[in-house]
Amino acid sequence: MILPDSFKYSAEEPCPKVSVCVVTYNQKEYIEECLQSLVDQIVPFEFEIIVGDDCSTDGTDAVVSKFASKYPRLVKPILHPKNVGPFKNYWCVHLAARGEYIAHMDGDDYALPGKLATQAQFLNDNSECVLCGHSMIRVVEGVVTIPSKANYPKIATLRAFLQYGNFLAHSSVMYRATHRLFPEMFDDAIDVQMHVARVGRDKVGYLNEFLGAYRVLNSGMVGGYYNSLGMFYRNVDAINAVKKIVDDVDLVSKALFGLCFVWVKNLIGVGKDGLAAEVCELGFVSSFSPVQRATLRVLVLFSPLVRFLLRIKRLF
């Protein structure tokens, strides 16, 4: 994958312990907070911040360039001269990383103090873990909310992705460069597919500490994630990938039902009742229990009421 001319290394630069890979597109409103939170990290090792801007049109690239000028040995920009899409932008940044450990960050999220040092120390101390994530605070329409403490295991296998779903926020993940993935492994992919592919038969760690902030943007959810069933099928693929390693039919079935329930509910919430009904008719749904099948169909049957209740819940 060819990198644009904006990305350069100096021969005398030391190889970092950690590479932070930031991907951004038209996030001028948030990218400065994201990058500042990273350059302010206090760590006992060398690290780098590689920022891939996908030809933003709102001035995001100017903010990235400002940080690169101010912190030339720390911030490395990849400024695409034309739009390459989120998939290629992601791979450009992650393949350019030189660190022993690689952390991912979306340009509208940000790190909390101690994130990089804490995660790197965890991977130093737990060689069986190929990656680790952590708890995240949420920022909804500018308001910070603190979720309840998670009850995820500190060290787990792929079974955790069947028990809890995707419990790793993308911007919380740090992984070993020895488990770097490559674009030819996927036609396209979402975060949970990459987590599953990296972990394989190894182990995943979770730090029950708030070390980052995840920004919830409703427009992004409606415009992308729940606008079609594309992301749904990729989640199904991730569960099926776990199934190849974890031989537990009941757990796989529970995971698939949980996925369907969340998607049917959220599709109804954003007015995609037809897609919600389509999920209920998928072939593997017939293997669910009668109560599970009925639950999904009731949601669709009473979709106006479900949508109203979801809106009331958001208000409070």
C-alpha cells in the first residue's frame, strides 16, 4: 500500500515502544482534542502518533498539519490527496506503525491520562494477551456520562465475544505488532472482526479503568451503522469465526439471538422497520427457541410503540 508524500521518517528517529494510529475524516470539531490528549500522555518510553486524514474538506487536515509542525518527532501525518475511504485509510495508518505495540484511536474520540502507559504495562506483564482494551466514558452531544463499571474478565479467550458481544471499544484497543493484520485478509471489516482475527486461540485483556472517551454521534449511527444490514452481517461473520474455535452450540446461539435483538430494536429506533422485519426472517433465526423468535416478531409488530419508548428513554 503506497503512502502519500506527506508521510516521512527521519533515519535517526528511534523505534517507538508504542504507535498510536489515528484515523480521521471531516472531524475538525474534535480532532484537536483527540491529538492533544495523546501528545499530553506521560510515558516512560518513546511513542509516535500516526494520523491518517482521508482528504477532509472541513479543515481537519490543517489541524493535523499544525500538530505535526509543533511536534515533528511525535506526530506523523498521512494526508491523502484524494479520498481513499475508511478501509484503506485504516490500513495505511496501521501498516505504517513501527511500535512494538499499536493502539487505535478514532479522530472524534480522545485519551484520558495514563492510557498508553497503563496499557503498555499490561501487555508487558501479560504475554499471553495479544491485545487489551479498557473502559470508556461516553460523550453524548457534548455531555460526559460515566457508564457503570463493566464486569468483563481481566483476561479471557474468544468465548468472551460470545458471552458479551463486542466489549472492546475500537478506540480502547492496543495490540502487539506481531499480531498485525493485513488488508488482503478481508474484503472489508469492522472492529469486532479484527479483534476476533487477532485474538484467535490466544487471549484478550480488559482493563476495568476509564482510560478513554468515546463520542456518540447520532448522525453517524443513522447515516452508517444502522442504514443497512451490511454491518449486521459482518457481526454475524465475527460470531461464526469464533464458532470455528469455540465449540459451544448453545453459546453461539445465544450470541446470535443477542445480536438480532439489539439490531431489531435499534433498526426500529431509527425507523428502519423493513430491515428489522428482514432480520426476523433470516435462515438461522429458525434455530432460535420459540420464545426468542416470538420476542423478535413482537418488537416488529409493535414497532411504533417500541420506537416511542426508545425515544422516551433517550430523554431521561
